[in-house]
Amino acid sequence: MKSSPQSLRIGIAVVVILGTVGWLAYTGYASNKSYFVKVPELLSMGNKAYTRNLRVDGFVVPGSIVRDGPHVDFKLNEYESHMASAASGRTIEVSYKGSEPPPDTFKDDSEAVASGTYGRDGVFHATELQAKCASKYAPAQPGAQPQAPDASKPANTANAAPAPSSTRSTAN
């Protein structure tokens, strides 16, 4: 049985197409894979830190946030400021240049996760930024007293139930 030149060309085209699709799938998977690390782990990764997509978790150093529209430069620390020791030195610079502005919960001492790449310039270049919810939103511990609302802030009455009316209608 002899194959025709037409069958040979179709077979080569199928192999080339399947090879290209396989290569694109593999490189797409490799480029979207990111490693989740904390600040000390990033600093101890050595040269591997420069070649991988990373997600870095840490606490925003108070007073380090510099906003420029949707872009933000700040520092991430290993610990919250009230837990940090002065000699810790486990801090990295982060430059966020994403398409979305930072979330409202992104502020001093908040826990943040930055996704991006670590540059040889010592700056983590983030394209995504998430701020974890502060502990004040956590459920109360058993036996703890509930906190009273802050008296200096006005109460939110937008969702309050209407006050009962003094006039009543009676149906006969």
C-alpha cells in the first residue's frame, strides 16, 4: 500500500499543528504558575527568586505607602509593626503597577499579597495586589465582650427600620 503525497502533507500539517498547540499549552502553564512565599522566604531564595512568578505575603510598613494614581510603592515586612523588632531587616520594596487601584483595605500594617516578579534591582514588581481583611473583622472570641460602636462616628441609618408610626388605622 502506497501513501499519496496528499496524505503525507496532511500528516505533516497535523503533526506541526499538534506540536505547536502542545508547546503553547506547556509554556502558558509554566508562565502562569506562581509560588506563594513569605518575605523571609523570598529573601532566602537566591537566584531562583529572579526567574519565577511569585506571590509574596507580608505586612505593609507604616508610612511607606506612596500613591501615584493606581500605582503604589510601599514596603512589605515580615511582621506587623507592633510585633517587629528593630533589627529584623526583613523588608522588601514593592512597586505595584496594575490596572486596578489598590483595595480600600490596603493601608499601614495591613496584611497584603503582591503577585509579580522580583527584580535584580531588589524591588518586587507587582501586577496584582490584594489586602487581607484586618483582624477587626474576625469573629469575636468566646467569652469576649462585644465592642461598643465608636461614639465619634455617626450611626448608619440608611438600613435602619422605620420608626413606628403614632397613628394607627383600624379596619372595621
